[in-house]
Amino acid sequence: MEELTKEQAIIDIAENLGISKEYVNFDENKEIYTIKDNNNLKKIHIKKFNCKLYEQYNLSFKKCVFECEIKDTRGLSLNIGNKIFFLKCDFENKIIFFNLYFKNISFILCNFKNETTFQACTFKTFCNFESSVFEHFISFDQSTFLDKVSFYNTYFYKLPNFSRVTFKGDLIATNINLNFDFDELESKIRKGDINFIEYRIKQDEKSLDKFANDFRDSFRIFKNALIKDNNLLDASNFHKYELYCKEIELKQSWDKKDKNVENMTDLEKNISRIRDFVDFLLLGFYRKLCDHHTDFLRVFNNLILLIALYVLFIFIGGFEFNVEKKSKDLDKLSNIFSFFIEAKQKILNFSFIQQYYGYILIIFCIICLIFIIVTLCKILKDIELGFIKNIIFKDGLKSLWNLCAYVFALLVILLYINIFIPKSQNNLTILSNIGIFFAFCIFYLWIVYLNSLFFRYILIVFSYIVTIFAMGKNIFILNPLIGKLVYDKISFDNPLFIHLTFAYTILMALVLFSLQKTARKNSIVPS
């Protein structure tokens, strides 16, 4: 009679899975029904799955391919007391569990090829996802793990959601691999309030900044678990994604309409939003500069790009700084491009230039000012200006035309600096001093925000050549202001050059701060 009961169970399991009963075996020692190929030569393709099976039997699936959707949304009243194990299985369709109580369930070395949702589920005993791969979105939103859970050596190719998850036992998160970028993260969060989780209660819908905050909590949970295990290197990646979410959260908060100031409380809230916006700009800058202190090569390349841009401004701009030597010879860096200096004097000798010099200067300053204002507006408000948008931010310099536009704008400013700026100080030259400060900063940010890898690599190679040549010519080119403190015989009296160098020094300080923090891996994540 007992043998008949087991045989009936095997037939029942096979029928509910749509497979041959020869693939269903009963393990006497573990009292569990195992679904596998006895010769271990092929994978079992399962075309249907009745969730009532795990209410009646302990089940173990080995090397199975689930072509069907696995869906159980019956709610917390269903207490799944039986064991469910998946080993080396592929899930080609969705997995949706909603508000269930699992006594013992694990997925080891499994591949999830579609969306996987454990919404508000409870896991009573040790749950193991070791060495599994999530190729699509995975969510454990509002779930609770009463015992230890392991995501050791797990791969997440899409954004995981662990918002409002409770871990009452240990969380093993060593060697987790995250393979998505900022744009993908932002795109997923933007879809969040509509299609994020199929069974999210309507009353629980949130604004995008709140969704970003939920994801930030997800990464913070894993970061803290890794810090607890003294694994700061892996924790740095989760800290990076945590800052990604914070940046998106701040941007969404800023995009909300301003509240009319009627009292001191409203004023303080608006001031706080301004502080948040400044934090948003800094987070965006450090994301592009060094991927939040996790990419040493990236920040070092950006340092070289900064030096090369400064050298380019000095050489083509015709600036000079002198170093007195024992032979009383003057080392003039701009001699290489001395024809610019000669051209400046010849052009200024034309009567037309002499007569309308002031008007030309004003018009050019207005053009430069408009360029700066439009660029800043793009940064601040993300306005839809196709040309600026394509060149500066979203697409970078993906085409040769955009690259030519960038180079042309840079050369025009440099030629203007060299030819049209007189040595005497007046209101116009004061405006030019301020202009070159912001122009240098904007051109560097332009390069840092460049998304086209092809053109970025070209600029990096060119920058290394320029930097090495400049350092060989005079090491003080790295920073003449600091060089003057070390070697007091350096002299420079051009105000435009001083303003340029001051902007360069500020950017250099930011880049060097990021460089040393990226190199010191133990300081990436705050304790």
C-alpha cells in the first residue's frame, strides 16, 4: 500500500509538471521527490507548473528548464511548510510569489532569465541564492528573512529591489556582481510608479523620488552587510549605486514645483531644496569624474585631460610666465606659438579694429556670456535644446560634426583671448577675466561629461602626449601658483592668466581629492 502511495504521488507530480514519470524519483533518506534526468545527460523541460504541488510534497528540481510561468498570489494565509529546492535550473518565464510564507526554499546555481518577484514574502529558515544569475529584474520588496540568507557570488544584470526588506538573520553578500549603469538605474526608477511591481497596492504608489529612496535603501542594506564583514571593496560598489539613487532622488525632488513662501517654514524648505540641488550637482560631477571613487583609471585620465586643457589654453592663448635663471635667460612657454602674439599686434594695427575695438569686444563678450548661460540652464533645468543637449550631455560627441563644433568653440575663445584682450585693465577686461574663469570650467566639464568612448579615447591619447611634453618643458606647468610658492623667481603679471590658473587650481584640487580617495580603497565607504 505504501509503495502504491509513492507511485501515485510520482504520477501526480509528473502530470502536474507535464513530464514523464521516469524523471520523478523519491529519496527515502531525505523524504523528498527529486525531478531530474537519472543519467544526468539532459535538462528536463517543464512546460507547466501547478503551485499546489509544494503544498503536498517536498520537491527538489535539478537541471530543469521551466518554460512556464510560476505564479502564486494566494496570500499569507498559505503557509508552505514543505521543502522546495532548485539546483542548476533555468527559469525562462516569470516567477511571481505574492505574500507567501516559505518554510524552506532555496535556488542554487540557477539562471533567472525573466522577471522574478517575491512580493511581501516571508522566509522562515536559511534561504540560499548562491551563484545564481538574475538576467532580468528581481524584487524582494517588503519581504522578511527570519534566518540567514546567502547571495554569495550572485550576478544581478538588472536593477534589484530590496526596499523595505527585513533581515533578522545574517546577510551573506560577498562577491555579488552588479552589471548595470546609472542610465539603466534611472530608467527603471522612472517606470516605477506605473509598472514596477505587478501587485503593488494602488494606495501605496509613490512619487519617483520616493522610489529612488527605496532603491537607495536596497543598496544601503547590502553595503552595511559587507562593511560588517569588513569587505569594503565589495561594499564600495553598493555605495556607488546608493549615491546613484541619491542623485536621482535629489533631481526628482528639485523638479517638483516651487512652493510659495508664506512663512519661515516654507522659506527653510526652499533653502533646503537649493542645498539638495548643490548636492545633486556634486554627485553628478563625481559620478562622471571617477564613478564615485571606484574607478582609478577614469579619474587619472580626467586629471591628464585637465592638465592638457590648461596647457592648451596657455600655449594658444599666448600667456607667459617667466623663470629667472642664472644665465638670466627667460623661459617663455608661449614661444612655440609666438606667431599668435605677432598676429595680435598686426590685427590691432588695422584702423577698423582700432576704431571699433570696443564694440567688437562687447559683442564677443555677449556671445560668450549667452553660451555660458545656455549651458548652465541646460545643467540646471534640463531644457530641450537639441544642439546643446546632444553636444554637452546626453549623447556627448558621438559625431564628427559635434567634435568639430567643440574644437571650433574652444579655438575661437583661445584666439579671442590672445588677439582681442588688451593689457590695460578696464571694465571689458574685467568681464573677460571672469569669462575665462567660467569658460575653462565649462570646457573641462564638457570633456568630463563626454559619453562617446571613441572620441574620449582620442582626447585621452592626445592629452597624454601634451602633458608629457609640457612636463618635460617645465614641471611648473602643473600649477604655476604652487610653483611660485616653491620657487619665488617665477613671475607672471597677466590678470587673465591668473584667473585661468585660479580656475585650474580649483578643479585640480577636486580631481586630486578624488584621486587620493579612489586610490585609498579603505576610505571609500564611511564606517
